[in-house]
Amino acid sequence: MLDKFTFKDKLSVGIENTDNNKHVFIWGTARPEPQPRITRRSRFANKQHAKYISWRNEMRDLLKLKVQDLWFPEDAKLGMSCKFGAKENKPTRHNKDGTPDKRTMKDIYNADLANYLKAWEDVCNGIVYKDDKQIRLYDSCTADDNTRNYFWLYIWTL
């Protein structure tokens, strides 16, 4: 399915209307950022949360440029399918013997699939659909490619 999408831009959108159904494809080369556990204090003090908020705002801004108006009506029941990939980053620390510290190397396997999915639901909230409670079906969702950074979302009306 991913073969027909060109992963060149940070974020791309494809919109289709077929037989009274609406379809939205969102894909790109931006490294997916999982939503971290958030507490009242961590919103201000946690570096991971600040990184997530920055990523989410950037993706929301890019998505707003591509989708001008709310695409799905408020009463629509939606389905969602997704695929994520994130390659291993360079270590930020090394051990005393010079080997890389594995704890600082992150790839697609360092976060739950649900956290990646929730992050993109938050990005799409208010832009593609009114609220993520409209999503009533999750189809095939995977996060198992650590060879390249990408995301692919498919949202449709049920």
C-alpha cells in the first residue's frame, strides 16, 4: 500500500471523495514523536514533553496549510489505519570504554504504538476532524520499521 506514496516532504495530504465516503491520507518523512506520559508538573519541566509539544505544533501548522477547512463533519464516525517508522538515532552519551550508551539510542521500538497513534490523533484534532472521539474503528496499525523515518495515516468515514 505504501508503494504509491512518495515520501519526500515532511508532511503531505491526499483527499478523496468516493461514493458518499471521504478519505484522507496523511504521510511524510517527519520522525514520529510518541506522546509522553504527562503530569501537571511535567508539562513545564520535562524535556521530553517540551520536545513533543514542539513537534506537535510543527505538524499541526503544516497540516493546517494543507487542509484549509474541517474535512469530516462533527457527526461522522471514522476509521483510522497507520504505519510508522523511525530509524535509530546517534547516541548522545558514551560509556567509559568508548562504546555508545544504548539507553540514549532511540528507534521505533522505544515507544508504544498507542503513543504514536495518540500523538497523531492530537495533531489531527480540530483540523481533519472535530474531536478524536469520532474515531470508532482502528484497522491495521503498525510501528515496526527501523530503517527510515516516516508516518502514514489513512482516515475514512464509516
